[in-house]
Amino acid sequence: MENIQRLGHDSFIIKSKDKIIYIDPFKLQDGKQADLILITHTHYDHYDNASISKILKDSTTIIGPEDIDYSDAIKMHPGESKEIQGIKIEAVRAYNIEKKNHPKEKNWLGYIITINNQRIYHAGDTDLIPEMKRINCNIALLPVSGGPVMTAEEAFEAVKILKPKIAIPMHYGSIIGSDSDAEKFKELCKNITEVKII
């Protein structure tokens, strides 16, 4: 767990032995230079070019969905799996079922990143979707704010499906959602999995 740090909203940095991986860097003041940057979708609070520019180096690889307009990005489709710089990256679906914020046809993404035999699932901006039944992970990063993503209660239902050893709430405390959403999620999960609010 010491290798995962939440940077606010849905943004994370994951450190392996020799790689620095960012997911959805947003409103970064500074940061370690990235080996990989994973973008879940192209909304401004997930695809933030100003933040990306602060952590780029010549060898940085950017991964994103089909509609990302970054010229050198590796574009992934839900269901695809690639090994990039020695890190296994699996792209999975992230979408809304009835709301219109994140349409399924956009093919926007969550990711499963395998590091040190740990499968880390970043759900992206999503509802509780049937595809979660096919996801195997040790650590789950799940939105909890409600609105365009899962509520704390829906994220709890996702935990019951995913059965991670550790769950980390996200998508709160910045644009939508508050610390109380994360605390509610932790309380709901207390008898079935460890929740870390970071």
C-alpha cells in the first residue's frame, strides 16, 4: 500500500521498484517524472494537459481511450491487454447505465495494473456495471461521490462483487463529493474488506 498515493479527485501515483505510474493526473503542482500516464477518459478533470506537462520526460508513455488526442498516446479499447515498459495494463469498461455523463459507446476506460503480483483496479468514472463480475483484483480504487459515478452504497455493492483485499475510495473532495462519502463507504465495508482512505 505504501506504493499507492491518492493525489485528489480520481488522481493517483503508483510506484513500483523502478517505475512511476500516474492515473488521471489533475491539478498537479509538481511531481516525480512519469514512466506511464494512464488516462481513463477525456473529461477535463481526468485529461489535464497542464498536469501531464509537469510530469513528462522523453521516455514517458501515455495510455488512453480511443478519443484521446495526445499525438503519441497508446490508445486502448475495453478488453485489451498490453505490456508497456514491463507493466501489464488491462483496459476495462467504465460507463453510466442511465446517466449521460459517461456513455458506454465512448469506450472510456478503467484499468487493471499488475505490479509486484498485485492487481490494482482503477474503476474510472463508472456506475456499478455488470462487467465488474469479470474483474479480478487485489486492490480496488472506486468512486464514491454519487452524481456521475457510484454512490458510497453502490461502491459497497461493487466491493461485494470484486472482493478486493483493500478498497480505496476516490472521486470526492474536489469537484463533487466530500470526506463523508469516503467515511460512509468505509463504514459500509467494515465487515467485508479493509478500506484505506488516503
